[in-house]
Amino acid sequence: MADPKGFMTIARQVAERRDPTQRVQDWDEVYPGSPGRAVLPIIRQQASRCMDCGIPFCHTGCPLGNLIPEWNDLIHRDLWREATDRLHATNNFPEFTGRLCPAPCETACVVGINRDPVTIKNVEVAIADKAWDDRRVIPVVPEWHTGKTVAVVGSGPAGLAAAQQLTRSGHTVVVYERADDIGGLLRYGIPEFKMEKKVVNRRLKQMRQEGTVFKPNTTIGVDITGEQLLDRFDAVVLAIGSTVARDLPIPGRELTGIHQAMEFLPQANKVAVGKKVEEQIVATGKHVVVIGGGDTGSDCIGTSLRQGAASVTQLEIMPTPSDGRPAGQPWPTYPMLFRVSTSHEEGEVDRVYSVSTTEFVGTEGRVSGLRLTEVAFTEGRFAPVEGTEREIPADLVLLAMGFVGPEKAGLVEELGVELDARGNIARDANFATNVPGVFVAGDAGRGQSLIVWAIAEGRSAANGVDAWLQGSSALPKPIRPTDGPLVV
């Protein structure tokens, strides 16, 4: 174990970020150099806070079952190579999760019952980034080839995890992506300031060297039909995500200047890496209103501030979260707390809770404001509070209210896969759909979720595909389709 008294004698300390007034001027990651490098000076000391609790609930908080106490002990003893091996034993892409995951492992940390939890996320990204810096991340080439072929549709974290696992098992894997580059939301949904795309590119280079084939600019259901896909491949993995955005169908929705977040963010990501976007949606000089209080909303805020918005307002229908754990969300569950993201630090952002937008107001066909009313949650629904109506200015409205499922037109309809009651693609305990040889992983089957769940789903679906092709599989299967966040 690490220092037996570390959790009592050492205070929690996280990686320092660059000054907000400086970082809002560029698109670089908010940490100096990288998150891993930023935390290196304190990482061994922070890892020593792991208390050898006997029953590591952090394992349960993490869908991947990351071997967290093991790498904490190894880092405490300065055994970086061994820590890298243990980290990659359960997670294909720790440099992604170390930057993007909200760390449910930390809220399940036993130290966190009555103290500040271990900085697990910081330790993870430090191990991953140092491994890349030291050139310890190398291709894992299969020893033999099975002669079986697998198509993975979608190149987000679930698709990439499934592809890497299956390639390493000796199958020939082709990943199809309809966008012009590989990475899914990692490429065009996550802003540069949260994860620079060179982080994605280096992992894709490793996967290519292992043998995975990538085909961007290919829409399955258009360029290649579902029937052709089944004819060409022995198995198919659908990792197409939950891409149908939740809309807000209220009066004035037809006005110009109202956009889904995933119309706005991909364009900004492309421009940040030097690509040209015709008629780009920009926040420059505009009063921006972001509807939705989650991570996507936060990404819209950080992007708007970097583009020079005149003002930014964030609306959320839920009440203001508490600073401490609510009584109904005890340890080790993931609590709904008032959190300040890196984007909220970077400018004056008016965060408004317990409000609902009732109408978009416009001038000459373009949005100019929103009519709001305060709401209260009573009798199982949000009800407007009389006398609280007001109007706020808005030149650009960004809808960041989540997603309701995968797109049905095209591939899903062509393949004839069944849907569950929520509109997601139904699958059995092995992640198989009702169509023989077709499997599903990630948000397309689970519904909108976290990157750590996507990677766990991709790894688990790879186990199901491998077993279907060969009769059995030695690949890990960290979760079942019915698994969900830890509750007590």
C-alpha cells in the first residue's frame, strides 16, 4: 500500500490551471503543458493518500473497474512503468478519461466519507501522459490473425475501444466514420481547451500500427448499405452514439440564431485546428444564452468566451445544487453538487436556476430575446411560479439539453435492429442485437452517458463479438448492458 498515514497527514491538492484571463485568449488545454505534466510535481504525494481501505469502492464507482489502489501504490513507490501496465489493463484510453471523465471513482473513494477523496483522476492522467512522454505506449500487435472481419460503425470512445480490443484479438477491423476525421465526439464534440486533438491523434496512430483500418467520410446507410455491410463482414458493431438532440419546441423556435450545441461546437473545433468553415456560427459580440447546465453547456460557455461573446447566460430548469452531499445521495453515489467548471472560471457567466423558457422573441426573423418564468417542482412536475415572468436579451441561443437516442433513418432501419422502450438499440447480455452478428456499444444502446461508460461498453461488446466469432473469448467484460451507476 501507499503511505499508511498519508490520507490523514497530506491534504488533497489538484493540478493547477493556467490563469483564466490568459487561457481564454487561446484554445490550448487549460493546464500548462498537459494535465499530466501539471500534476507531476505533487503526484507521488497525492497517490500516497490512498488508504488501502480493504474494500475499494472506487472500483465500483468506475465502470471500467480500474485498479486504482494498485496504481496509487506503484506511483507512491515511483514505479511508473508498472503503473502504466496496470492502468492499461482495464482502460484503453486513460489519457481521454483522465481529462474528460467526471470521476465517479472519487465520489466513491472511502477517504471521501469524511475527508477530501484521493485525486484519482489526476493520478490517472499523470500516468498516461508520462507514459506517452517516455514512449512506453507502443502498438500491441496480435500474434496471429483469425481470418474474421468486423465492421465498427462510429469512431467515438465506444467504437474505438471495441475496435482496439478486437484488432488485438486477431480480427481484421474496419472503423467507419461519417465525419471527415476519426474520433466522433472526441474529435468534434470536445473543445480543444479540454482535450487537444493531438491527444486523439497519437492514440489513432497506435491503433493504425496495430492493424485497425479507419474509413472517414463514409456514411453507412448511404455510401454503403446495411445489407452490403452484413455481406462484407462477419460481425458488425454499432457505436453510432445518441445523436438526436433534445429540442425546445416553443413559440419562436423557427427564428434564426437558435442552434443545437452540436451545430456550434464542431464548427469551433474545426476552426481551432486550422480548418475552414463556411458561415460559421460564432458568438463574437453577441449576447449568448446557453440552455442546459451539463458538460455540453459548459463547453458552449468556454467556446463563446473565447470567441468574444458580449455576455453569457446559462439557464437550468433544476434548482441550484447544494455545496454538500444531499441527504438522498449518500456516499458512495455520485452526488449532484454545485460545480464550477473551467469554463465558468473564465468570464462573467450568469448561471440562472429554476427557470423555464416559454418563448423565443425575435426581430425581423432573428432571435433577440427569451421569455422566462421561474418554476417550482411540485407534484412530480415543474410548474411556473406566477408573477416571475421576465425577458432577457439573446442574439445567439445554444440548446444543450442532452440527447434522446440514435438516429433511426438509414442504417438502423436498414438493418432491422429492434429498439427498447427508450428508443435505444436493444441488446442482450452479450451486447448482441436481434440481428445475428450485429452488436451495439455505447450511447446507441445505453443512452446518453459518460466517456468512461462508453469505453467500458466498447470493451464489453468486443467480448461478445469475439465469443460469437470464435465460440469463446478471453477479452475482459467489465460491464453488462443492465449495469448502471452505483446506488445504495
